[in-house]
Amino acid sequence: MLLQAIDIYKSYPSGKMRLDILKGLNLEVHKGKILVIIGASGAGKSTLLNLLGTLDKTDEGEILFEGKTLSRLNGKRLTKFRNETLGFIFQFHHLLPEFSALENVLLPALIGRRKGREVIKSAELLLEEVGLIQRKNHKPGQLSCGEAQRIAIVRALINNPALVLADEPTGNLDGQTANEVFSLLQKLTKERNQTLIMVTHNEELAKKGDRILRLVDGKAIPIKS
């Protein structure tokens, strides 16, 4: 077991009321597997991913990583955990426009104070694996949407995280490119025995996951186990 969410509640202010998003949600994530989370817009998919990624805090309930309660981490310990253990991929690539593809990939490593030729070589090997080594000196504005998202995937993997969290990573791409990007993400994480949690509206892509959960009324319903 890599990750557990136990009886999670989360709500947000909405005018004079509070909008309940997650209502006693439970889930388990096993090492080396791909878990896909689907659901209607507003069901709480991104909210859940933010909680699992320690980008937000639960109102109630606990999230455990390898049996350790994440709510006990704060400050530098939480930042260190997030940098070393988690990789994030979003619908929009969020590459920094003033930096080259290679420099964007290296950012998480530099934040984690990993420097030197070895880290650069790791980044170049990943770029080669996704077919973009020849684009390493190009800036984001010179890349296609599919190329930019592949760079974002490499950036998420540069610190060899145990868990990769992907929020609609193909949502901004056309059908063929979406399939290519997901297949690449699936291949890279499987090869490295990494765990992937992906949120998507694309139910055809969702079928390629090892497990599928659908968010309904604030809870996670197994569709494929």
C-alpha cells in the first residue's frame, strides 16, 4: 500500500453557505499501479488530487503515505516530501516561457538542490526517451502543445518520484495527441515502477488504468478494481 485516504471531508465557502465537495471519501492506492479518477464536472476530482498531493488540507480525515500521516508534516518537511516524493502534471503545461525545455525539466531538481552533470544527463536521457532531445534548447513558445506536455511529464519525473499526480494531463490536446501522451506517461511510470493517479474526463483513456474510481456525491465508487 502506497497511499490511503481515510474518511476525507472537504468543503468550501459559497456565499453564506458551505459547499460540501468530499463527504467521507475513502480510497487505497497500491504501489506501481495506475489509478484513474473520473466523474462529472464539479464532482471534486481536482480537489481530491490537491489533497492527495498536499497542496490543500482536509477538513476531516487522514491521508497516509506508506503508513505515515501526511497532516503531521509542515514547513520544510512538507516541502521536502513534495519535492522528493511527488511529481505533478497539469492540464496546462505551466512551463516557464523564459527558460529552455531542458531548463524547465531541471527546475524540480534544482529546487531539491540536485546539481551537476549527472542531473543534466538524467534530464537529457528522459528527453531522449520522449523523443525531444533535439528540442532541449527550444523555449515553450517554440513547441507544439503535445511537445510542451511531454516536457511537463519529463519535469514531473526528473526527481524519480514514487507517486505521480496528473490532473487532466491530456485535456488540452486533440484525440490522437492525447492518446500518444497518455501512452507515453503510462510507459514511463510503469518502467520505473512508479504509481500514477490520474484525473480525466476521457473515459476511453480511463479504461487503460489498472483501477478506475468514479466520484459520486463526494465519495469514490469503484468501477474497475
